[in-house]
Amino acid sequence: MKGVGEPCAGEPHARFDGRGLETERTSVTAPAPDPTILILTTIFCCLPLGVASTDFSTRVNSKWALGDVAGAQDASAEAKRFAIWAAIASVIILVLYGIAIAIGVANLNFSTGNNTGF
């Protein structure tokens, strides 16, 4: 007869809880940042922040494989944070670009009688 705390047959992760019931540890999966967001922010948004985001996302699996759960969660959070900052930076750049275009168009001289020699 097995004692309390010894593994059950066929399931090394299951243990008796002392009342004849098997209890299992909760399985924790590796945190994974969304690869779609990482790729889109790298290609279409701010490239340096997108590359940093991708770098942190690649660190998640290696830290998880080494058993560093906290490090993997931190790397996943950093990857998400850099992806968000890349998206915000691209929106700011696009707004500034739009303002510059609007100012440039507003300063154009559309009169046909005033040629400046160009």
C-alpha cells in the first residue's frame, strides 16, 4: 500500500492526499506573446522597438526551458510592452507626418499668374 505523498501508478505527477483521493499539481504553460502583434509592429511600425519586442519574445522559451518561470513571465511582459510602444510610436509618427503634409499643402501657391521660375 502506498503512503501519503507517494506517486500513484502510471501518473508520476499525481499524489495521494491522505484520504485516498488523487490530487494533481496545476500545470502552468509558458507565457507567450502574440506573434502576430510582434510581426506587425516590427514590419509596419517602429522597427527598433519591434526588434526589441521580438528579442524579448525569443527569450521566453529559453527561460521557461531553464525553469525560470518568473524570468519567462517578465520577458513576455517586456515583449508585449515593446510591441505596444512600437504601435504608439508609429501612430505619433503618422500624425506628425500628416500635420507636415497638411502644412505643406496649405503653403502651396496654386495661382497660375505667379510663376517663381521653377
